[in-house]
Amino acid sequence: MGLAEVLTIIFVVLKLTGVISWNWFLVLLPEIIAIGIYVLWFLFLMVFINRKAGLFNWKRRK
């Protein structure tokens, strides 16, 4: 379990127990940021693999 997941669990518990009165967006923000980083990393890898292996050729053939 990473830092984002631990922070999300802590923030959710604090929100549900009434210790903090943050907006749910702020409570879930560490997880939203982590998902964004995972998506960017996935897209970067797909572009890198495509360029390295040449799996998809988008140029029109004559």
C-alpha cells in the first residue's frame, strides 16, 4: 500500500468520525492524484512501447 492509499484511508476515517469537515473532493484528492499519475505513466509506456516495437503504424500505405 502506497502513501496515497494510506493518506486516503486516514482522511476518510477522520471525515467519517467528524474530526475534519473537509469536502469529499479534498478527502479523496490523494487517490485522485495517484490515479492521474498511473494514467500518465500508462500513456507514456504505451507511446514508448509503440515507438520501440512499431506495433501501430499510423502512416497510410500506398
